[in-house]
Amino acid sequence: MILTANAATPATLVPEARRMSFLPGLFGRKLILVGERTVYQFMSLLAPDDYTGGMWHFHELGGQPLFLSPAAEKRFRISCETNGYQGEVSAEAAGLIATLFALSHLSFQQESDQLADAYLRLCAFAGDHPEAGKIFKAID
């Protein structure tokens, strides 16, 4: 089932008590560490001047895992060498972009319906995000 966002149903932060189940829910048990590391690596590649590590938020919609984002209030300058995109986005949008890149990348390496479903769910959510235009230009 793919969920979409709208003004009435924004993504919510995963409560601390359920954070341990977020990564297996997003990437599958087999890819927990690889999936998380891949998101962080993409963030480092996409925002080398602004991202230096740190804490991350986990976001869900309707109890389903969606994406990770840096726990920061600042904006991130995204630069994507593969498509020439350059722009500035919120920490939430930057994390959404990095998670989409990670899910796509992993789905080419692993045959996993869970990764494909997570990617489609996140794309649907991104379509209604306030920074949708920038997100889709970055991942194009």
C-alpha cells in the first residue's frame, strides 16, 4: 500500500521507543547496517560542504517507515554531479533526497520487494512535500 502526504497527514517523527524497528522496516533485516550507512554516505556526497555527521530523525507515515533526515535546523546545499542539480533545501528534504538515492542504489544491488515498496512509498510522499520540485530535480 502506498501512502501519500497532504497538509492533513504530514510525516511524523518515530518515537524513541520504536526507533529500533524503523531501519529493519525500511531496509529489511538483512540490510539494516548497509541501508543506514548508504543514506549517510549519500548525504556526504550530496552536501559535502554542509553535512558533517550528527544525529538523525526517523520519519514515518501511518506507521510505515519513510525516510531519515539530519536532526538539524539548517539548510543544506545539495550538489548532484550525476545530473547537474544544485540547490538549497531543508534538512528534511535533504534527508528525503539522500534516502531516495540510497533506496534506489540498494535496489539495483539487492532483489528486494521491501526496498522497491519503500522507494515507491517515499516517492509518493515526496510528490506532496513542500519542496517536491527541488527533491525531484535532485533525484532526476
